[in-house]
Amino acid sequence: MVSSGAVSLAQAVFDSIPDPLVVLDPQFRIIAASRAFRSAFGFDAAQSSSTNLFELFGGKWNFPELRQLLSSVAAGETEVVHKAIEHQGLKDNGTTCFSAKRIARPDEPGATILLTVTDISERRSLERDRQALLDHAEELLRQQSIMLREMEHRVANSLQIIASILLLKAKAVSSEETRQELHDAHKRVMSIAEVQKHLHSTGGLDQIEVSAYLETLCSGLASSMVRDQGSIAVKVIAEGGAVPSSEAVSLGLIVTELVINAIKHAFPEDRDNGMILVTYERNEADWKLVVSDNGVGKPDLPEQSPGLGITIIGALAKQLGAEVEVSSTDAGLSVSLTHATFTSRMPRAS
């Protein structure tokens, strides 16, 4: 015989559980209902000894899926079954999650069933809202990607048009000096196109891997500008790591300008075994970029205003917060850009 005190304690423990629980006999009649169940569904505890679960709420829970769930548990086919069932809820349309567990009692035939009934309509609504936001964000990203590709395509076309116009102008002018300036401008436009092409191939990533970027860039410059492929080699030694795409653009333009200048001026026609070495190293936030060659060096010229190339490099270096240093001997020319100061470990062309 179970004392009334023990029954009261069991009911108190039962009521302390926050999930809506109901205990059913083998005929699916309600033996006990927790406080959370009574509160959630407006169930009168006085009805608990006689009410069949499927008669509750005007028979709204009398549907095949729930009958099959409880029958499977009562028959011992499975001890625990979790099933979320979309159906007409007690309050408008909703989603109710039923979780049933078979509890065998040695003093009684059949089996007692512990049923958890949770209205998850609000959770489902939040999940739908979240999914809708994710779908909307994906659509915006898709549209942004399309617009970016379209913009990159137009930029590439515009650069090609500008380059073609510069070549046509170069052919039309009579001044050799003007013609050379137009050719130089054409090469700079093509270098920008090469940078843009490489960034496009990365899929618009915000971070660009420096080593692969410089390798691709210098390989393209060497193949397009070195007439005799055996006369001048362009080599890259770069430490791994990624930089923001905006920084990569500036670095690419600087390297392009310096490599083009070295190819044009460092090696007279009677010289071979030319080497242009591009090195890049990092030390946390600090970095150092060096473009060196083993050419004839910079000739001693009268004091004059800096050329367009030096002006471009200076402006880009200022954007990057880097200092420019030029070193020239009869063994070659070296241009260094240093963001902060540290001892370089990279070799020079020789």
C-alpha cells in the first residue's frame, strides 16, 4: 500500500517538471497530468481518472499518426518514440511534438505510457523566419555576385578598349618621345588588367594569398614582355599568408611597375642571364617587398623630376604606409618597400 504522503510527494515531483507530461494507462486513459500540461492545455485535473486522451479537446488529438505512435509504444515495439506532427493545433494552426515512453509495471497488466506533449508552434515559426532570412541573405549574395561579375567584365572590356586606343594613338603620332610615352601608358593599363584578371580568378575573395598572387602576376608579365624567354628570368620568393584584396591590388601594381621597368631598362640587348627577383616577407603586421635585378643599375643622370612610374610607386607606397628605398650599383638595382623595420632574410638578385 502506497501512503498518501508518498503519492503527494510523487505528484509534487511530477509537477516540478517543466515539460507538459501526462501518464496514460494501456487504454490511453489519463492517470495523471503534470502542472505544466494542465497549464499549457487548460486541462482540469479532476478529469484525469476517467478521460481518454483521444476525447480531449473535442477529439482534436484523435488522429491516426498519434494513435499509431501510442499503439507502437504500448505494444512494446519500441520503448521511446519521438514524432513531430503537423496538425490543426488547439490554438489555430500549429505544430505539436509528441514523445512517448513505455513504462512496464510488474503489479499491473499492460504498460503505462509517459507522454510528453509540447506545442512547438513558436519554435517552428522562429525556424521558418530564420530560414526565410537565410534564403533572403543567400539571394542578396547571389545578386551581389552577379553584379560583381558584371562589373568585372565591364572593367576588363574598358581596360582593353583603353589599351587599344593608346596603341592606335601611338601609331598615329610623329614624335618618338610621345610614341614611347603612349606605349608606356599602354603597358601600365595592361598591368592593371592583369591585376584585375587575377583578382577576378579568386572569386572576389576579401583575402588574397600573396605567394600564388605574385607568382601568377610575374609569370604573366614575363611571358608577355620578355621577347627572348631565355634572356631574362623573373623569380618570386614569397612567404605564405593572405592580405586584404585592397592591399593586394596596390602590391600588384607596384610589382608590375617595377618588373616592367627592370625588363625595359636593366638589361641591354647584348646581355643575357638576366634575373629579376621579387621577394615578400612578413613578420606579423610588418612586411617587406623587394624587387631587385642583376642588371646594369641606374645610370647617373642629371637631377630631374621623377618619372610617372616612380610617382605611381610613391603614391601606392603612401597608401600602404610603406617606406621606399632605392639602391643601385653596377651589380644591379633594388627597390624595397618596407612597412615598419625588421631585418630582411630574403636574397637579392645576383
